[in-house]
Amino acid sequence: MEILVAQYAGFCFGVKRALEMAKSALKDNQEIASLGPLIHNPQVVARLEREGLRVVDSLQEVACGRLLIRSHGSPPEVYAAATAVGLEIVDATCPFVARAQRAAAELQRDGYGLVVVGDRDHAEARGILAHAGGSGYIVEHPDEVAELELPWRVGLVAQTTQRLDRFQAVVSAVLERVEELRACNTICRATSQRQESAVRLAEQVDVMIVVGGYNSANTSRLAELCRDTGTATYHVETAREVSPTWVADVERVGVTAGASTPQDAIDAVCVRLRDLEEASDGPMGK
Ligand code: SF4
């Protein structure tokens, strides 16, 4: 069985940067907390918690010390509230997320009604909207556009991990309803590289394994894109979840991983696939 790993898979620049900032902050003995998990990978977050990072659900739980802002950013109110109670801010917002926040704020300032193409419940999409004053819409699918009350001119930005085809479809749907449209493609390069290489690989293999947190939007999107190619696709968080039945009788397996998946999780999946092959005594299932 041939195991092929996507050209671009695993940790992106923004996640690596956030982890480095967290690790360097943990070297001091001062308390440090993140509002929600630092990245969408439970195994990595558990490791950081063992090293001393507190993961909290609300600012009220942080009495003193430092607040680590995650790579997908926070609304301006969080900065203001943290500063007001004397917390020091360690800002790990990815520069590409910050660019999307700025683009949204500029569109709002220039008088455009704002549409953010993203996941309605995702902190990054909500944060982008909040940086533009909070008014506007988060749209997940082009079909939702018909229901929106849109002004005559609209500005669009994307959550950085969106699919380009979905962003384009929302742009077209909005364009039919407004006189003026300004679309800023704020999908980050790391996301498009991971999506393009996942699809290229999915088209060449019998089965795709996508590794990453179940709560990771960009990992779920990779799995969705691979499935769209017609190739059997499985999303796993850990190597142990890879079932022997998925790869029985297959010749080529592709592996890819979301931007919040560490290299060791990708390696573990490859080792697991090799072990399954050896256990079946030769090419899988033969
Ligand atoms: S996926 Fe892109 S925007 Fe998000 S953290 Fe990684 S590099 Fe930054």
C-alpha cells in the first residue's frame, strides 16, 4: 500500500506562532490563561495545560496575570475588558486574521454593509464582525443571501479558512442583489495551499484520511473538499481511530491534516497505516 502525504498539511504559520508565543509565556511563572482552547486540537491543548496554561470560558475566571489571545483573534470588547481589570495581553492573533479584521473595519467605515462569509458560531468569524462594529451578517452558504436585508452597497470578507468556491458563490449571490460590491479575499494562503493539495491528492488515491480536531473548522473543510472529489474520506483526531476496514484492499491512501494538527499526529497516522498493512501480512487485505 502506498501512503501519500499532501504537500501542504499540518501546522500553519499562525498556529506555530501562537504556540511559540504560548510556550515562551509559560516560561515565566506568572499566570497565563486563554479564553477557550488556544488551537482547535484537544491533544495539543491538553499538553499546554499540563505545562501550565489555563483554558477558561470567561474573563471572570481570570483574576490576574496574562490573557493569551488565540490565533483566530478576539472581539475588541475582550481587549477592553481584559485591560480594564489589569490583565496583560499576549496577542497571538494571526496576522492574516488581523488583516481580515482590518478589511471588515475599513469596509464598515467606508459605508458598506458587511457580509462575512464564515461559520456563524466560529470565534474568528464573530471576531471579524465585531471588529467592524458588530452590525452585518455572517453567511455560511449562498442560499442564505436571499433572506438578508442588504443595503445598496455591500462589502464582503471571508473567514480565513473558508473554501474559495463558497466565497465566490456568496459574492455572486450578493452581486445580484446590490448596486455596489467590494469583495476582499481574506482566505489565507496556508488555507488555500492545504485545500488545493488535499484535493489534488484525493483525486489520486482510493482513500483519504484527514487528521485534526473535530472542533477544527479548517480540518472539517479539508474533509468536506476531499469527500466532494468522490474519494472515501475519513476525519480522525488520532491514529488509533483509523479502522483496518477503511484501508482493506486499497492500493493508495492519502493523508492530510488541518492547520492546527501537529506533525507527530500526521506521523502517527502513517505509522498506524504501515502497522495495519503489516498485520494483514502484505498489501492491505490481500
Ligand atoms: S489558517 Fe491562516 S489565518 Fe488561520 S492561523 Fe493559520 S495562517 Fe493564520
